[in-house]
Amino acid sequence: MKLLKLVPQDTNIKFLKFRTPFFIFSLLLMVASWALVATMGLNYGVDFAGGQQIRATFTETAEAPVVELRETISALESVNDPVVQRFGEPNEVSIRVKLPPEAEGNPDFANQMTNSIVVALQDGYPDIRIDGVDSVGGKVAGEFRSDAVLALLAAMLMVALYIWIRFEWQFGVGALFALFHDVSVTLGMFALFQLEFSLQIIAAILAIIGYSLNDTIVVYDRVRENLKKYRKMPLPELLDLSVNETLARTVMTSLTLLVALVPLLMFGPSSLFGLVAAITAGLFIGTYSSVYLASPILIWLGVTSDSFVPQETEADIQEKKVLGQL
Amino acid sequence: MLEFPTWKKIMLWAITLAFAAAAMPSLLGSAGLELGEDSSAPQINLGLDLAGGSHLLLEADPEEVALQRLENMEEAVKVALENSNPEIEYGDTSRSDGTLSFILDTPADIDRARGILEPLMMGEGLQREWDLTVIDGQRMVLTPTESGTAFALNTAMEGAVEVVRRRIDLLGTKEPTIIRQGDTRIVVQVPGLQDPQALKEQLGQTAQLEFKLVDQQALPTNTLAGIANPGSQIYPYATGSNFEGQFEAVKRLGGIRGDSLTGAQAGVDQRNNENIVSIQFDQQGGQKFAQLSTENVNERFAIILDGEVISAPVFNEPILGGAAQISGNFTAESANQLAISLQSGALPVPLTVIEERTVGPDLGAESIRSGLIAMIIGSIAVVTLMIATYGRFGVYATIALVFNVLILLGAMAIGNFTLTLPGIAGFVLTVGAAVDANVLINERIREERKRGRKVITAVENGYKEASRAIYDANITNFIAGALLFWFGSGPIRGFAVVLVIGLVTSVFTALTLTRMWVSGYLAGNRPKDINI
């Protein structure tokens, strides 16, 4: 049986030849992302903004009266700009209402709003079925925001620290930079497209941090091996060799994850779409950063063969045996 | 590296099969099959977002507890000083910044007053709950200590958890989870709840019932303007009561609280067909109520519920039996709700719903179905890719993947973990990422073979050299997953649980189990060449 080889053996792509343009491009991408976050802001869902998200199904109407619903809910006291959208089937809707400024300092406000909206819906539409209610008070939303920032920063720093301990400080910095790039660009995308930013997206970003590192670690592991093996090889050449040698792995590991995620994106529950879409996008961003950011940064940070204690490992000895040097 | 003694093989298979067996009740259960006698076997819990139900986060306001304490202290001081002999006269009582202060009429009484009040400063424990100081020689200032306030809050919260439990039980809901969280919060989870609105109303009612004498001297115009006589306080009438929109001035002290009830029932007054709630006091409360009604015959008193007047009838005669009726223009529903709240006791502190997550049962079932379909398609795609790329070694990876899913399910059942909607995404991610280890190993074996190594050496090196990166990658993922677990609540935590357990199980299946199978194949067939 002829086996599939997605990446031909012995590739020799000069990934690092254009490292400076790619690096500048990545930096610009990060700056642009943060500029987008600063100017357009993230479209916070109820988790982070406070307010309500109500999902409902019209059991006897083929199509939900979205426009009419919007008017009904807008007419309620202290409800501004409700977002009423179809969600899933034509007779299913999602209604999102953010907390108004007057909710400040009144912990019961969100709950009162939920009650008035639910009552208005049930009174106005006898065939409506409330499928789900998410109601978050202002204080809780604020806690979610600060916890989320803390969790993301802690995750990035702790994994970078681990890489530093396992490799060398340059690798830790490189991994941290690549992760920061991944998180930044993901946030920038959410700002640009004004996609709903919820707790699930934080979960997705933390998952991205994990999977983006997988590829980085595979490349770094090979760089370390090659640094010990080829003491005299110039670093750019050695990095190119390492990336090429591990290219099949990088492609395969990303691909297996991708083919598992795409069906979930297409057929999975609609309330998981945001989470899965963010991870899928992060997969591409993470693979890119492993190859084009995490590796070249080692050159600028001055990694040399001496970064690792020059001692002969078993791999060295075996390599020499193969090459007939022993 | 490739040697597996028999005992090791037996142990690995035993672990694998034990966990896989633990997954069976959950798997069969989800397929709609009931396991007759074995239904006590641990199953994976479904989160509220899959099973349907309500999650409520309730928060208490610590200031309410402090305020209540201050009022109790004021009442206690009054009783203590009035009963002293000769009576210690005092005035200019004020409550500000959480402290209570008053001026003794005769500065000479100061030492005697201190002696009388000092015992009140100690709580039930041995800790000092209040500090007593004297300024300007005759003003006594009572300040709550930090530990006293914390103790009172803790007691109030423990009481509140009990009251919440009783109220939910009275609603007849099944298997509620009620957990105290932090200093001031209570998490309530009620699966399969049909009407979260009713539950919230029930929990939102503090049900603090008070009987206070109406201030007969109050001028109606003053009351309306919100001006109360010294020692009095103005309460609004409750929404829906007969005098909605009006106010009543009542005497602040000297009333009794309805937290000593033994029973409460909703009923109908036969005489006028009005909805009423009848209440029964315990012995002590009954005595106090008898005394109050005897001393104040023909006077009006206000029945106050959660700071709103329900009605203000007259004590026509002393009420000695320890039972009373409350009327206040109730509907049958509101009378019933009040009866339940009174029966379960007053909440020691008002609770506010600050977060609610409710999911209907249909939505959850639909999510499981579509999630399962997506997972099956995804798994087939992953498996096809693995077998097409690595042949026999892809088959090993596939079998490992099947065991990985089973062991993961089994571990979740044994650990009594909860599967949530994002947890389903976690399963799919685990399927996609679990084979990564096999990819790394197999690619390394390919490389080693290409360099001309013998089959055995190539495979041995493949496992050895790849395992470094596999461990590093899984440990960093584990760090991210653990932080996610710490950060997340409910559904997100369910995602983290699946990811983190999935990392451990996938290292076991992809690294250890496949190595055992591969070594078995190599030892049995001694192939000169392998197709990889």
C-alpha cells in the first residue's frame, strides 16, 4: 500500500530568507490588532458587558417575527438597542440586551430586566418557548473581565517560564512572543469583525495558547537537537533545516485538529460556533507564528550551540556511528 | 524501550479495560438503555447546559447584616438600661458609620452603664464583637469589631443557605445543589426546572416579618412628607396592598420580629372570603406577641414584610393563643408564596440574583445530538487521515484513539465530573490532538528509517526521541488547561476538565499503549522492513 505523504520528504524551503519582512508584517499585524481593540472595542457578550441573552423558539410560527420582537422589547423601560437575531432555525431567535448605565450600583437590576423581558415575551407571544436565559449583573461581568485578563496573562507567562526551564531563556522569550502574537491577532479579529466576545472565547484563546505551543515545541526540540549535532552550521541555516525537518509534523498535527474541528463547525450546536471558530482561526495563526516568529526570533536573541552545555548525548554518538566517525 | 514484560502488559490492559468499563454506563445511558441492577454505577453528570435547568448566583449585601446587627444592639441597649435599677436615662441616640452612640443624662452613671453593657459586647463565642468607648465623658460609642462583623455575616450566610434549601425543597424540585461561594455568595443549581421565575421570586423574598406599633402622634402630612417623630420610622405600603402608595409611621423599637414562627399556611377567611396567611409563633414569640397585644389593646399595629407595610389592623383584644392571621389584599398565589417563605423562615440577609443561566431541556438534548454527530464525523476524518498516512501505525493510533475516548469517559464517570456543552467541544479537540503524539512518533520513525536505521532501532528511537516533545507539549497544554479550570465556572470548567483529563489519557494511549502493540508486532513478526 502506498502511504500518503502530504509533505514531500527532504523539503528545503528557505523559510527564514524573508524573516525580516515577515517579522515586520507580524509586528504590524499586532499593532493593528491592538489599535482595532482600542478604537472599535470588543463586542462584549452578556458575560463581560452584563445584561441578558435570551434564546427562544416559536413553536407554532414558521418564522420568528424578528422586527416586531425588536419593537416590543425596545418599548420596555430602560432597554436600549436590543439585538434580536435569528439563531439556528428560522423560528429560533436570540435576544441580547446590554445593561444600561443606570444599572451601576444596583445589583438587582439585571435580574429585574430579565423578568420584565421574559414576562413581555410570554404575554405578547403565546407560542413562545424560552429555551435559555443568561443574565449577568454588572459586578459579576466586571469580575469575569478581570479574571479573563488574569488567566490569559498567567497562562502565557507560565508556559513561557516552563519553556525557559526546559530549553533556554531565548526559547522562552520566543515562545512568549509567538503566543502574544497569537492572542493579539485573535483579539484583533474579534474587534474587526465585531464578533461576540464571551467567556467561551477566553476558553478558546487558552486552548489556542496550548495548541500553538505544540508546534513551537516540536520545532524548538529539533533546533536544540540540531544545535548539538551541527556545531558549526550558521544559525539561519540550522533553523531552516529544523523547520523543514519538522514540517511534515507541523502540517499533520494541525491537519488532524482541523479535520476534527470542521464538522463541529458545520454540524455542531450553534451555541458552540464562536468557540470552535476561534480555535480554528487560532490554529492557522498559531502554525504561522511557530514557523515565522518563534524560530527567527532565536537568531535575534543570539542562540548559539553553546546555549546548551556542549556534551555528547546518545543522539550525537549514534549520529557519529551512522556517519562512520566512530 | 520496546520490552514489555507480561506483568506490565497485564497491568496496562487492566487499567485500560477498567476505565473503558467505567465508561459503559454513561454510554449506554446516553443511548437510552437503562442498566437494570447496575444503575448505581457512576455515570457522567450532564451539566445544566445539556440537561436543562437553572443556575443562579445569589449575593448578600453585608451592609444589611451590619444594619440589622446595629438595630438589634440598639434594642438590647434599650432593654438593658431601662431595666437597670435605678433606671439609667439616656438620649440623643444616633447610628452613623456603622456605630451606635448615645449620651447618658447623668455622667455619673457612666461606670454603672459600662458594667451593664459590657456583657453585651461579647458574642456567643469568646470573641469580642463590639468595642465600647466613652467620649467627652458621657457619650458612649459602640463600634462593631471586625471579627464580630465577620462572624455575624458568616452566621447569616449559613442561615441563608439553610433557608434557601428549605424553600427549594418546598417548591418540590429535585436534586438541587446549593453551595456557599466566597463570603457573600450562594450558588443554586436546579436541574430540569420548568419555571425559574417562580424560584427567583421565592428566593428574592427575604420574608422578614415584623409587627410594630403605629405612631399615633404622627401627623399625616408629616408622614407623607417623610418626616418622622423621634423614635419613629416611615414605611411605605406594599405594592398590591389596600393602601398602595400611602405611608405609615411606626415606632422603631418595641415591636417583635416574626422569625420565631413554627408554621404558616395560606387560607381563606370565611367571613369575608379574603385570602389570608395564618401564622403560629413558637412559645417565646407567642408570649411576646401576647404581651404586645395586651399592653396595646385598641392600638393600631403595622404588619411589615421586608420593609413594606402589608396592613395595619387594630389589636381588638389580647391575642394569647400564639397564632395570628395576616391579611393584606393577597391573591391566592401571593398568599401561598408568602406562606412558603414564612414557613421556611426569613432569610437572615436579603439575597439578590446577580447571575442567572437557564437552559430549557429541549435545547440541551439537541446540543448533545448535534455534538455527537460532529464528533463522529470528525473522528472518521482523523482516523482516515492517520491510516492513509501511516498505514499499520495509523491503525494502532486509531485503536489508541478509541480507547482514549473510552478511558476519558470512564475517568469522568469515576471522578464524578460534569460534561457540559463546551465539554463536547473539548472531546472533539481531544480527538484531534490525541493523535498528535502518534504523528510525532511516526514521523520520527520515518526519519530514522530514511537515515538507514534498522526497523527495531528506528522504532525505538522514534518513541524515545519523540517523547521529549510530546511531554513538553502536553505539560504546557496542561498549564493552560489548569488556568482555564481556575478561571472558568460551570460550562467553561467542563471544557477545561475534558481537555486536562484528555491530555493525561492521550499520553497514556498514544505513547504507552501503541508502544506495547508495536513492540508486540515487531517481536512476533520480526519484519525486515515496515511501510511507514
